[in-house]
Amino acid sequence: MHNRFDLIIVGGGAAGFFAAIHTVEKRPDIRVAIIEKTSQVLSKVKISGGGRCNLTNACTEPQELIEFYPRGQKELLSAFYRFNTADTMNWFLQKGVLLYAQDDGRVFPQSNSSQTIIDCFLKQAEKYKIQLQLQLNTQITEIKKENNLFILNTKQGINYSSTCLLLATGGSLHLSAYSFLNSFQHEIIPPVPSLFTFNLPQNNITSLMGLSMPEVCLQIKDTPFVSTGPMLITHWGVSGPVVLKLSAIAARYLAEKKYCFIFSINWLNEEKSTDASNELKLFKKQMSGKTISSTNPFHIPARLWMFLTTKAAIPLGRTYADIRKEEIEKLSELLTNDIYEARGKTTFKEEFVTAGGVSLKEINFKTMESKKTKNLFFAGEVLDIDGLTGGFNFQAAWTTAFIASETITERLKL
Ligand SMILES: Cc1cc2nc3c(=O)[nH]c(=O)nc-3n(C[C@H](O)[C@H](O)[C@H](O)COP(=O)(O)OP(=O)(O)OC[C@H]3O[C@@H](n4cnc5c(N)ncnc54)[C@H](O)[C@@H]3O)c2cc1C
């Protein structure tokens, strides 16, 4: 005996709820069930953005938006032309959720509480309670397709069937989490973490804990992985947007290296060592009476400048008049190519995601349908899509859920 639905959504997270609500809003006659394996739905929404839920970003131009996705860039372009960040904001505004954008583009509910987003979803779910049923604590163990129906078997022994199936099970670092998909033979790109900070154990730089730089350039040695942006020095290493971005673009490479790697910091962003050297030489002429450790031509904070001049072995009381050629060279090199060895990573508490998941090659992004199995759809982080911090991960979930839902509402007319 099966519990029969028109659409079953596996995963009661961001993508699952969004798709369910959009579907029943358009077609209240469609019988939808969300199946969730844990005792709580929307648990990631709850903890997202440090409890504030950075639900999207103020950047609305699809061409610009895709730049924030190390994986999924190409596929998301057309998807964003159909449902972008502005559409997300409208969607929530229409449901009475007031939003605001920070100067950095991050969009939050005006309440500054992720509970507002959860309440919004749960209210909508309740409004459509006849069609939308939550089957909590239910873990799908096997899915098969028989006679154009999906049959879902669960650990709890309850079985379900549906005409359409949307898989919105989110990301996981364990390949086994994707095993319930085995019967559809979708390629799974091995999952690895993205969005983390770099550990620099026993490195003196951590004595500068709390210091932030508005614009530095980081590069992983002997690789093309480069990132620029603000950086924060923490008590365990380095963090901030520039580090998170680099962790995302180099996620797979860093996993292979087991998070032990060499990287350089250009404290002057993209300035070259020769330019730094020229500026120091000019300072030698113009500021000859000043001590090197107390003043610098680069607007570098005093604590960091002291750290760099000490690292360059420049004696404390030395004046610019007495700076030696090799000291200028050493300091210029440190300013533009300061080398560090990372040993390990730390999860960034505000947001972390999985790089990897269901291969995008096997998904039609016009419909979010599997190219292998008719009426099987995917949305959210279960796919091999991930973004940088800033609301981009939720945006990918809303966009893919929207497209899947649009297709499903049409498909179930037939
Ligand atoms: C700490 C943290 C903070 C974050 N903050 C932000 C932020 O501010 N902005 C942003 O854009 N992104 C943020 N993210 C990322 C964002 O939360 C995810 O990208 C997003 O939740 C993905 O939505 P989803 O619906 O695909 O997956 P999820 O929200 O993870 O939902 C998947 C659901 O499926 C369930 N499930 C899994 N397998 C099964 C199964 N076999 N059977 C039944 N149910 C199953 C899971 O229990 C879960 O409830 C954050 C992530 C973390 C970890």
C-alpha cells in the first residue's frame, strides 16, 4: 500500500519548501508531500547567516551573478534570466517578509532573524495544508520507477508513490548520502567542502589577531588560484572574504592537498615588487630622518608594518636614510609576495557548503529534469553547484526550485 501523491519532494530544506509552495500556489490541485529525514525542517535556514539568514544578494544582473559561482556558472546563466535575486526579493516581499540589503549586497530579513523566513514557509505550508504534507523523520532508502510512477521505500517501512519526484536533499560530504539515487545512475561528483578559512599554526602572523586589511591578493603557490579582497587575521590563521573565495575556487585542489599548501599574500593587492621598491627608494629621499618601523608609504597599519619590517630583519631604530639596498629588496618582496604555509582549515560558521553532488551534465537546466529519467527533478545543493558567501547559495536553491516547480506544474496538466 502506497501513500500516493502527484509530486513528492525529498528534503525539507530551502529548495524543497520553495518548490512545494510555488507549486501549490500555482496549482492548488496538485497533491504535494515533502519527505524529510530529520525531526526538523529548514534546519540550515535556521542557522544561516549567523542566525540572520542571508537569503539572497542585491546583485541582480545574471552575467554578474554567475561570477559568484565557482561551480554551476555556465548552467545558472539562463536560469537566472528566469528567476534571479530580484525575483527572490519580490517573492518574499509578496508574502509579507520585509528585507534590507547591506552595503556589501547581502540581503537579510528586516527582523534580522532566520525564524522570519522559516515562519513564512511554514505559514504558506499550513495555508495549503491539504496538499502539502510533512512526513518528518522519514529517510528514503530506495527509489525506483515502475509503470511511470516513482516508488519510494523508507527506513520506517512507509512507502510512497508519485508521478513527479523532486530531489532536494542538499549537500553532504559523504558519498553514501547520495546512494539512494543509485537506481537512476546519475554521476555524482565527489563532494568536498567549500568556504573555509586557512589555519597557520605556530605562525607569528597570528599575533596580529583582529587586524583586517581592506584589499589584499592571495595566490596558492604554483597554481592559477588567485583571489583579491578584504582579509582578517584570526588567532588561528587567516579569514575574511578573500580567503573564503580562494577556498571556494580551489576547493577540489585543496582537498587533494589535504589542506596543507603554500600561499602568498600581496599586502599591496596587485602592486609589483619593483613598484614597492621604487616607493621605498622615494621615501628614503623624502623621509630620510624617519625610522623605518614607525612610518611607511603604503598606508599599512602600524602593527602589520612592524611585523613586516621585523620579518625583513630591519633593526628597530634604523632610519630611511640608512636603509640598505638588500633591505629595500627584502621588504618589497615581503610586501608583494609574503609566503605562508597553511596546515588545515577551519569551518566558517556563517556559511559553508559542499562542492560536488549530482553532475550538471545530466540535468536539463531549462526544466531541472534529469536527462536520464523522465519526471525526475533536482534542486538546490544536491547538485554540483555552489556559490561564494553573500546569499548566493540560497539563491541557487530558490532559482533551481523555481524552474523545477514551473516544469512540474505544466507537466502535471498533461
Ligand atoms: C552554517 C551555515 C550557514 C549558511 N548560511 C547561508 C547564508 O546565509 N546564505 C546562503 O545563501 N547560504 C547559506 N548557507 C548555505 C545554504 O544553507 C545551503 O546552500 C542551502 O540550505 C541549500 O538548500 P537545499 O534545500 O538544497 O538543502 P538543505 O537546506 O540542506 O535541505 C536539505 C534537506 O534534505 C534532508 N534530506 C537529506 N537527505 C534526505 C533523505 N535521504 N531523505 C529525506 N530527507 C533528506 C535534509 O535533512 C535537509 O533538511 C549556509 C550553510 C551553513 C551550513
